[in-house]
Amino acid sequence: MLKGIGKLIAALNGNLNKSQIAAGVSWGVLLGLVPMSNPFGIVLFIFSFFFTHNHGAKIFGMAIVKILSMFILPALDILGWEILHIESLQPLFTTMYNMPFVPFTKFNNTLVMGGLAAGLALWLPVFILFMVLIPLYRNRLAPKIRESKLVKKISTSPFLSFIDKMFK
């Protein structure tokens, strides 16, 4: 886990394109909202590797959403229930349920449908938010962290000198 955090810090402080980091966090939010306990979540996770983004940022986004999930799940359940009970979508859901293998995705579960809908709706706003926040971090916050007394003390410690390398 420490290595993943280190890679994310290195990506934030390095020359990695900010859109790749923002896309990683957006994927993490989407994947964090969809339950991973069913085949759909696993397939979506594997599908995410076909796109260019920072995987450390994706894991970071997933972790934050999973930590906050106890507060988010009731809203996702309600959202999923509302979507699954839209009258005009009932023929589509019936057709999908009668297809081979599609019922195994549990798309008709309120948490799966609510998480997918919320994740898709939040993908672009999260992407845009992090496209704005990353330059602010790189230009204002990172130099202050680099010059802080704590980081300077850590950088002199041979045990934790790798943190100093990540901030440079």
C-alpha cells in the first residue's frame, strides 16, 4: 500500500500528464460506486485497464469512495430503485434479463444500478475537478510541502529517504 501511495505522490509531483491522473481518479470513483462483489464490478475493473490513466490514482479514488460508502449506499439504493422502476425502460430491462450471461451482472440490483448511474454521472465532474486541482497542488502546495520542516527531517532519515525522492 505504501508503494501505491508513493507512486501516486510521484505522479502528482512528476511530469505525468494531469489528464491521466484525473482520469484515474474518475475511474476510481466509478469503480468505487459499483459493488465489486458481482461479476459486473469485476468486468468493469478489468475493462478500465484498456484505457490510459494512472492506476495509482484509480486505486486512490476507489479507496476514498469505499471509505465513504456507508454514507453513500442509502442514496445509491434509492437511485437504483428509481432507475429500475422507470416505466419506459422496463422492456429494455426485460430484454437484458432474458439475454444469456447478462443476468449474472446483477444489473437489476438497486445498488449496482444506482452505483453505475452515479459513477457515470460523476465521471466528468470529477475529471474536470481534478484537472483544476492538480495544477493548484503542483504550483502552490507541493513547494510548501517540500520546504516544510517535517519533510526536511524525513529526508535526512536514511529509513524514510524515499519520501524525499518522491517530492522531487
